[in-house]
Amino acid sequence: MDVTIHSSFLPHTDPEASLAFYRDLLGFEVRQNVKYGDMQWITVGPPNQPDTSIVLSPVAATPGLTDDERRMIAEMMAKGTYASVNLATRDLDALFAKLEAGSAEVVQEPVEQPYGIRDCSFRDPAGNLLRIQELR
């Protein structure tokens, strides 16, 4: 049996800000942009990985959440502790400079980690943590 990762979900709070971040700053292509009422799901991914996507989804679309749970999720997103994704690039310094120049929120500048990788981290407009490691 061959199993692959097709897509993963990250919440968003502002579809336009998310598009500007993932499409314009990271260079991801928009694969789908679905609106339903006042909600919007945006599927993005790196152009060189057509079979792997991130679906940016509205928190309000999660069925069964109580008002207290929605409030807690909003608080965690604002602190950057609700959701995250790990990305990789061959030129960490260039990507860091591009994101920093684009006013992305820097969490950690590029650094050699004691466990053998070099990485940096940012928050997207919704507060999701993006760790970006350098491919060697």
C-alpha cells in the first residue's frame, strides 16, 4: 500500500492576508479558492510539489465547536500555539530576507540548532507558526 500526504489544514482569520502571505511572499500557487457564504477555503502549495497542499480554512467551519472552544482557539492562534507547519528550502537566508522584508512576523532568525539543523520561524497572518529549515 502506497500512502502519501495529500493536504493538511491550517486555520485562517483573514483570507486576503493569507493569500498575500502564502502566494505573494512564500511563492505558493493557489490551487483552489472556495467561498461558501462568508467563509473561504484556500488551497495552496509549492509549484514544485503539485500533490502536496495546505488548505487554509476558516475556524468557523469546524462543526461542533462551542463558543468557549472558538474563543480558546482564537486565543491560541493569536499566541501562535494552535497550529504549525514545517517547511524547507535550500536557501534559508534568502527566504528569511524575503519574508522579513514582506513584514512577516519573525519568531526566530536563522540559527544552527543543537540537533543538527539550521532553521528560522515566522507566524502567518493568523498566528500559525511556520518553521523553515535549510535543506543541505
